[in-house]
Amino acid sequence: MQLEQRIWLPRDGWRILNSDGPIAPALVIFFAAPGTTDDGARFNELKSFYPAASIIGCTTGGEISETDVHDGSIIATAIAFERAGLVFAETSIGGEERNSFDAGVRLGRGLPRQGLRGVFLLSDGTQVNGTELVAGIQHVLGPDITITGGLAGDGSSFVSTRVGFNANPEPGKLVAVGFYGPEIRLGYGSVGGWDAVGPERIVTRSAGNTLFDLDDLPALDLYKKYLGLEAANLPASALLCPLRIHPAGKPEASLVRTVIGIDEERKAMTFAGTIPQGHVAQIMLGHFDHLIAGAGQAARKAAFPEAQLAILVSCIGRKLLMGQQTADEVEAVHDVLGQACRLTGFYSYGEIAPMENSPFCDLHNQTMTITTIAEA
């Protein structure tokens, strides 16, 4: 496996960050700041660099290259495989096609099961219920196929996210790449590092990924109480207080959910994944040291000696909280994986990976989720 990484910046245009020499990549993965791909010029330039490659990418809440975190850039990683095979599946959501489970089924059906080693997925981040999306894919492929990836971002705006497959990114798009053959090896790790605060409450009214009431009290009112003056900056400020949920009596099955929208009239909040009625919920807060330690722990879970590339998908909420210290979590990953493993990635509206101690994949929020790739 050979790699080449490029960065585009408004003041400089494209430049190569690192390269294994002249390569003929089968796959290019790019992560682009909102607005940088709108006119199609950057995608056309990437296609001119790598005319024979399949190109996938999405918009972000921040872009990662090696130990740097950028805003306003495009990071592109070209990957040349010696023997491993790739199959791509794409679909759309929005308009009349709003069922996220069905979208997942369509993606799963586009990936032949024989020889499939794992799937990397990029999805629209504002029109999709990530829980249902992943469930749809696993309904087709089964729980023994690892699915990782993330939901596209739009900075902290939550207006429109974009995904592209061999075309300029568009809203409502989803793309999955399946990795095939015994030569490919994939690893993963997903860890949060947030701390629960306040009382546990019961989800007393919800529908899909929309939360109405906690303990029969309007969820939006409770969030505003915790946020104080920051409530004026909703929905972005809700990223500072994610929600941990788990089935009653099963805290080991906890997941974290991030807010992607609010409804003032109904006093409701829309999350990136499902909020089941009857689940236990608790608001969380982040501390820099715990988040950075969580990133390092995710890297240790994903690490294996031969790993050549790590794709980092970290939550926009972590970036908003850590501010200028955001790069510290990326450096923590680099310290674990070492110089031989190159890093790329983005800040997302949701992360996709298997659950802790379970073969089933799900949507996570407020985590550092890492996919490691090598070819034997």
C-alpha cells in the first residue's frame, strides 16, 4: 500500500504533504471545509491529479492531517493498493427518500458479501438518523462485518452537509467503500472521555431521533438550564453538553448522542441518532485532559504494528470545547500510532464504529473514532 497526501489552502492552493513516490491510487479520500468545494473547481483539480482513482469525500467541522487541525482547508489522501479490492455503493436521502434504515439497506445491497473485510462510510450529517442508517447496512451484511466512518459536518452551523462519490459533494448523499481480500487489514477504536453530571433522567417522550421530554419535563428547557448564557447559541452550544443514554439497568450499553437541531415551538431537540423512549439519560460535560486521554485510548484500541493509515473521525463538539487545544487529541493519537502510520480525518456530526464489547456497529457522538488500514 502506497500513500500520497495533499492539502489545499486558500492562500497557497494545493501542495503535497508527503508521498511514497509516483503512485497510481485506486482510492482518494478527501475532507473539505464548508464552502471550499461549492464551485466544483477543487474536485476537478483532484480528478486531474488522480484520473484513474475513485474519489470520495465530505464536508467537515475541521480537517486533520498528521498532527495538525485545520479550518478552511481540504485534506486529500490517495491510496494505491497492491492486491486488495474495492467496491463502492452510493445512495441519497431527502425529499421523498427520508428513511435512513432503507438508505442503509440500499448501501448494504451494493456491497457483495463474499470476501468483504470491512466498510468505511461517509454520510450526510443533517438529514440522516445515523442509528437507523447503520442498522440498515448491518441488516444486509450481518454483524460480523465491521463498519466505521462518520457523518459529514458543516462547521458549527448545522445547515447543510455534503458528500461526494466521483462527483462534487452534494447534500443528501451517502457513500460506502467496501474493502475486499485477505491482504487488507482493518482496525478500529472509539472512545469518548466525557463525564456525566446531574441526575439520571428517563426519556419519557421521544420519536426516532427527536427528544421531547425527560422525566416529563421539556428536554429543551432542561438543556437551556444547564447551558445558562450559552443557551442563546443553541443548537451549537448543546455540543458542549452531550447526552448519554442506555437501556434501564444496562449502563454497559451506553451511547452518547449529539444535538443537531432544536424546535423552539415544540421544545424538542433532534439528535444525530435514535433516542429510545424509556432509556435512561444523563447530561455530560467534557474536561480537556479526559478527552485527550480518550483519544489516546481509541488509538490503542485501533493500533496494530503494520498500520499504515489512520482515518480519524472526531466529534465537532470536542473541537468546540477544546478550542486551541484541539490538536492535543490528534497528537495523542500520533504518539500511540507512531511515525510510520499517517493520519488524516475530520471533525464530524457523528462517528460510526462497533459498540464496546459487541459485534454490532452503531452511531456514536462526542468520540474520537479511528479506522486503521494496512495491506499485507
